[in-house]
Amino acid sequence: MRPRAPRPVGLADALAAIGVDRPGGASTLPVVTGISLDSRAVLPGDVYAALPGAARHGAEFAAQALRAGAVAIVTDEDGHRMLESTGPFNDGGGVPVVVVPGTRSVVGPLARLIFGSGPQDGSTAPTLFAVTGTNGKTTSTYFLNALLEALGRSTGLIGTIEIRAGDEAIPSALTTPESPQVHSLLALMRERGLDAASMEVSSHALEFGRVDGVLFDVAGFTNLTQDHLDLHGTMEDYFDVKSALFTAERCKRAVVLVDDAWGRRLAATAAVPVTTLRTHTDPPDDAGQAPDWTVTDVRPSGLGHVFSLESASGPRLRLRTGLPGSFNVSNAALAAVMVLASGVPTEDLQRALDAHDPFTTEVPGRMQLIGEAPAAIVDFAHNPDALERTLASVRRPGGRVIAVFGATGQRDESKRPVMGAVGARLSDILIVTDDDPHDEDDAVIRRAVRAGAEAAVQAEGLSCEVLEVFPRADAIDRAVALARPTDTVIIAGRGHEVWQEVKGTNLALDDRVELRSALTRHGFSGLSGAGIES
């Protein structure tokens, strides 16, 4: 997904524009039309950015990039040494190699110049929205786009589930793609004349420079809870990475949910203008200054809620979300305030809300309803906070909660027993199973989750029945077999994912398909499969 009409850009001029005036190892640099970090994605006329990876250096794949048509290579000292040992890349007749210290920090700004992803030649770039936080990013971006489309805007999307530029969509491999792809997508959206684009910005994206060179019009913050500590180490470090989005070089203004202490801290320290939003009805002890917007008068409406959004300066909006879960009130409110922060008048927003019900849009694998009797739901909750929010929101009067989940291998091990304990507290029947073990022993992962659940049952006198069933499809089947029509079956952890990685092998597994099949097999009715396995 690149612009159809790439612009030739002098590589030397582009490097000079970002402060690389005397690129080491290169005398004459060519005109380029693109840039790629992936040798398999190189197109003729590209510069290949050969960066160090987790296991291998990109310089190892330089020959493949050259065969695909790369006309220059940008790399670091290690990459340069590797290239010198494998061939004469810079001997006057070969492809020039540009050696740049801190290469990763250069790639994003360089991609922005090469692809021309910002406004240029009198054209306007899409209004850019970013959402970061531990939970709620995906749903909030879908809500943003649905609201923008209700306002008559054409939209793009970059996120966990898919990348979309208008009507064209492709599945995503990363929550936030690498920076060259981000800038090529933004350039494509500008070329197609799209009005707005929403992007999930993960902590990995910020840590590894995937949104370097992007200036968002509005950045939103959902919450911060335990996750990704295998990468960041501590919650303080995790917060520091997230807060890097809220600087003048990355966004113009921010909307921050101040329901948790991290949000309140971010609102107080962000280096850009901040609009604050509180969605919990009871203000915390350290609430401090009154928020700019507050959610009030939350009432059930079908599986979702209706609620008011009140401004400290006077305006009041009436909103509805048809998606289950009180946290979707927070996601909807955040999307609404972010659109207001972009300059849309409140009266225009209310008309769009009334006419189109945008916050009832289906979000694949996020509180996705597969059946109604029993209520059968698939959700992506894969950390303690998200799991607690999900399980707490699905209990129905007179019915039990039957939960199925596991934990991901080669990720933060400390959250496994915590998740087990959360499941035991909020479920009547908890079935511990496999998530994505990756290269870990699946039995070891299950044991840690189950130990946390059983410890909570014993210490707190809980009545939850804890089972261990694997493989995952069998666990889903067992949950439905145990269910009554008044119960809720919640399959958590994998959401929209359709492959399960086990010891380097991807096994086909879609929780939505398995759950719908189990409902049919046990005599229950599932909702239409149309669009579920998208």
C-alpha cells in the first residue's frame, strides 16, 4: 500500500534535511522513490534501511534487497562491516552505502521526506488521530473512524486488526507498522484525498521509532496497567515510553482519560495542550482539578449503555454504545472528545451521533457477540486489568460466568498468576487453557495461571470451579457444554487472531469459529457468521 505516483527525491538532500550532512561511506547518492526496512518489500528505486534486529542484522539481507531494485543502503557501523565482508558495495560501480550512527532514529524522518507523507504542493494531509494506552486502543480507533464517517469524512486506519486506506484493507502484522510503512500509508491516504486517519500507537512503536517523523493532530490516552514489562521492565519505564507521544514533536494536542493515576500524571506533565476526560462516576482521592469533560448518567441500553458527556464549560452531549462492557463507555467518550478536540463543533457531533449510532460499530474480536442464549462473547483481554474489566462487565442476572483463557508464552511471566486470580474472583467456572505458547512449554504456562486461580479460591473462599482443558478448541467446547441459556461464556485473550503459534508453527485457530461451532454442536443458536471470521 504505497502511493501510485511516488516522488523522486535526492537521497543526499533528504539526509541533509534531517541533519545527516556528510553521510559516511558515500560520495554520490542517487535519487530514490521509496524506503524499506524489509528486504522482501523493496521496490525498484528504494533505499534499503539495514538495521539490527532482535536476532539478525538487516545487512544480512542486503543482496536480496539489491536484487529487488534497491539503489542505496542506509545502515550502521556493524552493518557496514558486514557489507564490506560480503562484497564491494561502495567501490564506485556498486550501490552506495550510507553509514549513519543511530540509524533507527533516522529512518522515520527520512521516510517522511521520501514519501512526502505530510502536506505538500498545496494539498492537505489527513487529520491524524493517535490512541495509546494499555487497553482500549483498537476499539477507540474503530469508534473514531465510525464517528468521523458519520460526520461525512473519509477515513483511514492503522492498527492491530487491519490497515485501511479508504475502502481497501489488508490484515495487520503489528499494532503499529514500521516507520517506512507508516509514512507510505499516510502518503497513500493523502494521495487518495482521505480526510482523516486513526492509528493505534503501541509502546513498542514508540520504543522502536515506528512513528518517528509523524505529527498527530490529536493524541488520546486510555489507561496504563500491567503489560509488556518483559520489554519495559517497570511501570515507570512503561509510562515514560507512553508519555513520549505527548510531546510537541509528535502531537499538537492531547485528550487524556484521567480515571487512573497514570492518566492524571500524564495530564499534569504532557508538553502539549491537554483536554482531560473522566469516565468513572466516583472521583478518586487525588482527582485534583475538575476534568474538562465528565461522563454522567450511565444507564443500560440493550447490551450496551447510554450516557451523557458534560463539559465544564457548559455543552452536554448524549451518547450511546451498543457494545457490551462499561469500558466501552470510556472508549466511546474518548473518541467523541478527540473529535471535538480536532475542531468539530458540538452541535455537528450530536447530529452525527443521533443519526448514525457510530459507537455500535462491530470491532472484530473486541467484545464480539457470537451467541445470545447463552451469551457467547470473544474478547482480546490478555492482561490482568483488561480481563478484570471484561469479566466484571458480562455477568447477567440469574446467570453464571464461564471463562476460558490462558497466557501468552515468552511474555511477562508475572501476570500469569494474577490473571488466574482475576478469573477465579469473577467467574463461576474458569477453564484454564493455552493462548499462544510460542516456544515455551504450554503446560508450564497453564500451571502458573491455574496456580494463581487456585490460590485465590483457597485464600478468599471463592466458589469458582477451576478446570484445566487443552487444546484451546477443546476448552471452548467444554465451556459451551457446561453452559445454560442464562449463562455467559467469555473466551478471552486472542480476540481477532486466527493463528496460534506453537513451537514455531502457526496452527489455524479462530476463537469465534470455534465458539460458534460449539454452540451449534450443543444445541444452541449462534448469530450469523457473516463477517465474524474476517
